[in-house]
Amino acid sequence: MKNRKPGRPVDRSKYTAIMKAARELLFEDGPMAVTMERVAAYAQVSKGTIYSYFANRKHLLKAVIEAESALITQTIDDNPQTLNELANMLTGFVENLLAYLVSKEHLRLMQVIGLSALEKASFNTQIYTNGPQIIHTTLETYLSSATKGGLICCEEPLQSAELLLGMVMGLDLVRAIYGIPLSQQKSAHSIVTSFLATLRKK
């Protein structure tokens, strides 16, 4: 949320309505559908109200994507004290990611992005930068901190983070593009157990 004029109260209900409307448009029709006009109509607020929070549509889209990423990574926003706690936090993260991947919203978004990859490349890049890339970086930081804390030995946290994400996603992204139902049979616990087994403990 950008800075507002001093003394002017923030109307959280309008901000929430704007974010909800933008999210619905994004997952239903893709990033190009997130325009100030359509968001204003969906949220039942004026365009001026939206501009009081966001400088432009790209800032609005960025806020929505970052909010989605934060929901997925919320279980790894703290430093674990034990290996068991680390495993539980990673399991929660994987559960959140799996739930997102198999959701109808994500399937629809993947199909829309796949159809518009060339025409709207800049918006799709923005989604990647503020979505998957943030999740990747957050996971990398988490694994790096756990290594510094002596819980694991992850010599290349960036690559290890990508390995875990790959274990979670498998062929689901390919399935999404082709319109094939996503797998709901994966076990977050099994994925995390297998992943931790790849890391050499100190």
C-alpha cells in the first residue's frame, strides 16, 4: 500500500474489497483483466479510491501476487529451533503449495497464462517475479538459516530450494497447461522426508 496523505484515515474495508476484486479477476481471466476500471466495478469503489492505494495497475497486481505468495510461505517465516520443527514447517509449506497447485483457480490461471504467453509477456513475467520467484527466494533463505543454525547442511540453498519445489510440482505444471486434472495424492510429509534425506547433516 503506497503512502497516503497525513491525517487521512485508511479504510481497510475498501482496501480489502479492492484486493479481493483484483484477485478474482486475476484468477478468472488472467493479468490483463486486472484493470482499474474492472477492479473498481467489482469492488464497488471509485477508480480514485484505487489510485489512493496503488499508483497503477502493475502495483496493484504486484500486491495481489505477493499476498498469495505470503499465504503459501507463511509456515517458513520463522527460524526453526530443532530438526523436527524444521520438518514440520517445511511440511506445512508443502501442504500450502500443494493445495494451491491443485486448486481450480491455479489451473485456470495456468491455462490463461499459457494461451497469452507471447501477447502479454510483460504481465506474465511480473506474475513470475512476484510469485514463484519470491517463493523460491523465501525457501532459499529459510534453508540457509537452518544451515547456519546447525540443523542441516545445505551447501547450495538456492539449488536445494528448487529441488524441493520440483519435488512438489512434478508434472503438475505441464498437466495444468494441457488441461489435465492435477494430482491430489501427494503426501507433504513424504516429500519433505525425501527432501531432507538429500541433505547431508553436520
